[in-house]
Amino acid sequence: MTPKQQLQPFSRILAYILERRPDEFGLIPDKDGFVTIKELLKALSETDKWRHIRRSHFNELLLVDPDPPVEIADNRIRAKNRDQLPAVRPCKDLPRLLYTAIRKKAYPAVKEKGLRATKESPVECTADHQSAEQLGRRKDNQPVVLTIHTTKTAAREIEFTRFGEHLYLAEALPPETFTGPAMPKIPEAANQEKTKDSAEQYRQKARAGTYTVDPRDIPAPPEPKKPGKAKKKQISWKQERREKRRR
């Protein structure tokens, strides 16, 4: 089997993803049809058959195949033939629930302020929880999955578009349109420890201009111990003289 024949299955899966069904793998090409190689590798790594693929395999394909189905520009890749790429289209008939995943660290801010599209990507949603969680693991090992209530988005006239059969896209989602798991509680002891400062720390921050110190916030210095009767030191030669006299 020639090197070209060995790479044919890899060539076919790239053509399938980048020419026809990027949405099936959670990928959204830009206006020129490109996706990042990094995101494509993440998508391939989720399948048993292609998890071994590395950047070197793309370079090998371009060297071995005189007419590969893809082309690479810097760290991006696209299909040469993009006639069958699905178009982003308006979507009115939404499922009752949609799902999207975010980084765990971002959850407090998202719960307060909502979600917004970035320059690189819109808010990407799916119709099932498992797919959203799988896409979320590309950003975080423990993503937080949010449940989007489309009746609430419709009441606020938030429009969704659809890409392929699997992805629903939005520009913004206010916090009142989705729900998520309960926020983790900070233990009371840990909370008190975090807010506790010594008198010296207050003074240091005040000197550095970090904030104005309220004298009432400065812990009072510990009360000095009352002086007691100091024990007289026993001088060894005097003690010996007394013992001789007693004898």
C-alpha cells in the first residue's frame, strides 16, 4: 500500500467534515470557510478512530497527495470544495430547551451578566445536554452546562440562527433566559479567614495607599501582662556558703 493509499481514509474524513458537515463536529467555519487546526484536532480527538491525529498528519497529506481536498493557511484549514457547506439560516422553530457550556471559572460572571458572542464565535448551542457538555470539554475539563429556555428568549425577541442540523447560534443571552447548577457555597470558616486581616496588614495597606483605614477596623493590641514578682536568681557560691554554715 502506497503512502497516498494509507492516507486516503484520513483524506475522506477531512473532506466530510470541512466540505459538508462541520456542524456535526461542533465546528463553525469563518466567512472564508476556515476553521483552526487546533479546534479540528480537538474534534477529531473525540473519536476513537482519529484521536491519534496530530498536526504532522496534515503536513504529510499535503506532501503525499498531489490534489488534497484541503488547503492550509498558517494555523487554519479549509476544504477546497465548499459548495456543499451548510449555510447559516434563520431559525424560528426552536426546541423548548437548548444547551450551551461555559468554563467553570466564568460561571459567576455569566450568571450575573449573561452570555455574549465574541469576535471569533457566536454563542453556540445544541439541542441536547450531552453534545453541549462534549463541546464544553474542549474549553474546560469540568464545564458548566446551561439550560436555555427558548420561551424566555422569544419573549425578549432574541433571534437564533441555525447552522447545519446540530448547532443553534445566538449573539447574546441575558441571565434571565437560562438556568444552571447551584453556585458552590464558600464555607463560613474559609470566608472569615479570607476577610481577616491583622493590625499590621491594615497599616501596610494604608501606607501603600491601597485604601483608607478606619481606626475601628484595626484590632486592638493585646493587653500587656501584669508584672509579677520576678524570681531571684540563685547564685551558686552564696548557696554553697549557706549550706556550709548549716552543717
